[in-house]
Amino acid sequence: MKKEDKSTLIEDLSASIKEYSHFYVTDTFGMDAGMTSNLRRTCFNQGVKLVVVKNTLFRKALEQCEGSYEELMPSLKGTSAIMFSNTGNLPAKLIQDFSKRTKKPVIKSAYVEECVYVGGNLLETLVSIKSREELIGEVVGLLQSPMKNVVSALQSGGTTIHGLLKTLGDK
């Protein structure tokens, strides 16, 4: 590969790191062409960008970006595919579903919600991380709950008072 091509690829990877707020480093070694094609198709349909890169090029791209990525560096060995996403737990869910059938890909490390996770044993933890949208939905639900209680109490009280007044008026 020419030096110009490498520098272009490093710039593209740096742009992807800046564009997407989360990424997973996965091991795809041993996957045949059909399984890899299925994984790529699934990633595309879910809105996850899957890129197979050389570890040294990805390391250089990380060095160009702002942030603390030193803990990820030891996991950049062997065959690596990078999954970029704007939803923190989406690649973990995708890997969990896909690996039930094929045992691959395996998570080497992940950068999610500005935290570094190293090791494939953290898949369940990464799946359970709530996305920004899920957290906002929960907060909105919690804020609406007291108001709903007040409104329902007023409505039920109104029908009780109305029934009482109607009974008194009939007598």
C-alpha cells in the first residue's frame, strides 16, 4: 500500500472516530465469506458502520484524535474489525445476536459513553448500557408520572363530587 493511500485511510478512520461517538474493536478471524457478508449486511441494516482495518493504521488514527485511547491499544492485535455506531449498545446487541449462530465476532474492546471496555466477557454489560434516547425517555416518564397522578386524582374526585351533588339534588 502506498504511503498516500495509508495517510488517506488514517484520515478516513479519524473522521469516523470523530463522527461516531462509540466504536467496538472485534475479532472476526475464522469467519468465511458468507458469514462476513451476513455480518456486513446486518450492520448496514442496523446503522452500524463495519470496517476491517490494519491495527497499526487504526492505532495511528486514534493517536490523531482527541481522547484517551491508551487502554485500547493492547487489544489491537490479530484480525480486527471496527464497528462504529452512534448508539452505545447497538453493536453489542448485534454481536450478541450474531454470535449465537456463529460464535463470531468476539469483542476485543469498546469505547462507549466515553469509557473503555476491554475483553469479550463484558458483552452482557455492554448490551445493558442504555442509549441516550432510552435515558431521556425514562427521565420524561419519571417527570410525567407525578403530573398524571395529580390529573387522575382530580378527575376521579370530580366524578365523586358530581355523583354526590346529583344524589343530593335528587333527594
